[in-house]
Amino acid sequence: MVRAYDYTCGECHNNFEIWGTPEEHAKGLVKNCPVCGSEKIEEKPSIQVSTGKKTGNAGSSCCGPASRGKCCG
């Protein structure tokens, strides 16, 4: 399962997310800030909650980018 991981840069304070599997995350999804290139990045705690419900089209996320900010309830 692919999910978003949130990061912040200690140099330019850019907040960004990287999508990947838990296996990719364990190996290190990101090494540098995509804005300034700094290696001083840290992962922010995740606030994503799973309801266990699947809705929408197969292969899409109900609360993903295609939802245009209209998340399932």
C-alpha cells in the first residue's frame, strides 16, 4: 500500500510529502529537500487515519489528490 510521508526541511523550512510503500520508507524515501537540496530533513508525525472503508473507483484514493479536497466521511 502506498501512502504519503510528511517531511520538513531544517534549512528552508519547506514542508513536503513523499509517497511510497512502508518498505520504501524503511529504506529512506528522501535524502534531500526538493527546494534547497539540504540534507537536514526530518519526518513529521503522520495524522492520517484509516477508517478501513474503501470507496470510489478502483485504484483511486477517496481522500487523495483526485478528490479535490472533498474527503469521504
